[in-house]
Amino acid sequence: MPMKDLPPEALGQVAAYFQALSEPTRLRILNILHDGERSVGELAQLCNCTAANISRHLSLLAKHGLVTREGRGTSVYYRIADESVYALCDLVCGSIAQQLERSAQRHAMFTGAG
């Protein structure tokens, strides 16, 4: 459904989804989980964060349906629940890369570089 067709209440949910993606550590977690599931401890080590901090981020990502969890013994493992997040992130990253390239070209024109 296109954004223009969403009722105002749904726009709040869309904004919350994007807010979940607005933190660099959460994006790092999603990047790591792209390669497969990981435990909280593994994610904490790979992100250079405490397990408590990673757990808070994972809780928010799970709340918005981006990751899912599975307990095994004393460990909890997380994996991606919504693969479409990668297409969205790739789209945004491509757009930002284009903006940076245009900015570098403008800078080069004004400084005579290049």
C-alpha cells in the first residue's frame, strides 16, 4: 500500500519503524544478522557493546518486527524476521552515495580539483 493511502494512525507506525532504524548500533546489528543468527553475547562482542545495551536494541527491533528471537538453553539467538529491511537500507544507502558523489563533484568544480 502506498504511503499516500495510509490513514494517519498508520503513519505513526511507519514513523516508529523508521525510528527503529535511526540508530547506528541497530543498523550494525541488522548488518551482522544478515549473515545469520547470533546470540546476544556474540552481537555484544561484535558491536563492542554490553549485552544489556544490545538487548535493549534487540527488544526495539523485535517490537517492530525486524528481528525474531529463539531461546536455546541459557542463550537467546536473534535472526532477521523481515528481509525487506535490507532492500530498504540498500535503497537509502544508494541514494546517500549519489548525494555524496554529487556533492564531491560540486566541490571539485569550485576548487578546481579533479
